[in-house]
Amino acid sequence: MVLAAVSAGKADTRAQVRQSCGQDIQQYCQSAIGGGKEKMRNCVRDNASQFSEPCRAALKDAWQVRRQQNDKAPAAQTDAE
């Protein structure tokens, strides 16, 4: 149950980032599209200061969710066992 909630939260933040950052990514990270997750992450990190305010807010929320999920990962495994 905990893992389902984590997955749902992760999907929600991804959708929000896609919606809020689509134009910014097209503008600043066109060369990273299709280049894999690491290439895209690097481009987003390198160009985030140029992104629109809604995009930066969505990225900040997504990074917070990811940190929280990483912090809770061992506890989630224990609960599932």
C-alpha cells in the first residue's frame, strides 16, 4: 500500500513537470531529448535557472518528492515484508 502511494505521487509529479516544463525543455534541452535520462537530467539541472517560474516550481516539487521517497525507501521495504 505504501509503495502504491509512492508510485502514484511519482506519476503525479512527472505529469506536472511535463505539463509545466514542456516548452522550456523544447527550448533549452532539445539536444537531450531521446538521449536518455542522465542526459536530460544534466540538461535540466544546467538550464533550470532559465526555465519559467511554473516549471521551476514543478521541478522543485518533483525533487522534494524524490528526496522524500529516497528517505522512506528502507521503511517502505520493511512495511512490505
